[in-house]
Amino acid sequence: MVKILGIAGSPRLNGNTAILLEEALKGAREAGATVNKIVVCNREIFPCQACGDCRKEGECTIDDAMDKVYSLTTSSHGIILAAPVYFNSLNAQTKALIDRHQCMWARKALLGLDVTDPETRHARRGLFLSTAGADDPRAFDGALKVVDMFFDVLDIKYYERLLFFRMDRKGAIKEHPTALRNAFAAGEHLVVEIERSLGEKRV
């Protein structure tokens, strides 16, 4: 069965990106996936300390909630990352979680070790959901570069994105004519694409 991980990155619970994430996860469940969700601000996640310990064995030595996060980000077939844009990049809580995957980069790039299952790696897919209060779609440019690298470290080569600007007010996304429907459909499509890719490998 396809396993999907939803990451709710915003510090604003039940805000715009959280609403989008719930719709996408509903779509994933409807398509038959099992779903886990991480609410970043509810977990103790310290920022990367640049200590360099991960360069030795590919593991982070900071003792916090990231061990559970690593097990989910590396074992799930698909990841749905939902986070807002602050100052033209991802918000601090989401960025801290991403930065702590430096150990995964070290494991791959420096030590030549696997980060994900070689048997299902080809099928890994992602979905990025984001909102910004800015009146300019270019506000997402910085965030997209971060997401590109995050997904690449986790062997996710292909991902979809739904980006909505002019969404500063909490709950404003509910007034968008297609946003919730689009998020649901994107969650469904993510699972369908993963299943298709897994099936091709079996054949």
C-alpha cells in the first residue's frame, strides 16, 4: 500500500496551508493510501548546529524529535509538504526541519549510503502546497529552490506544486474558487502516480 506523509509546516494551526494539506490528504486517502501527518510546530525540532558529526556516519547527533521524522520522510512513498512563504522563503519551523536533513545529504553525497529503499526509490513523488500574502507570484521563487533540494536529497525527483498568493488572512484559501478542489485532486494524483510507477517496476 502506498504510504503518504503530510508535513504541516506553518506555525498557524488551521491556517491556509494546513487547510490545503487536509484536502490533499483526503484525496490521498480516497485513492487508497495510508497517511501520516507531522505538525512541525508541535514537535521539538532544534536547528542544525553545523557541528559536522553527520559527516562521519550520516546520522544527526542532536537529541530531539527528528528521529521519528527521519523514519517517516525516508520510508514514505510520497511527501506532501505544506508551508507558507515568509520573506520570500519557507517559514522558520519548516526550514529547520529541512536543514536537519543535512545528515541525509551527508549519507548520500559523502558516504555513498542509501537514504531510501532502492526497490521503491524510483516511485517516490512529492507535492508542495504553499500560500503567500504577497501580491506577486514571484514570492515563491526562494521557497521553490529550497523544496527542490529537500526533495532531491530524499530521492524525490518529480513533484507537483500548488501555489496561492494574496492569501494573507487566515482562512482566505477557503474563498478561492478552486484551491480546495485542486488540493484534493493533487493528493489523489500523487497516489495514482506512485502506484503506476510501482506497478511498472513490478512488470
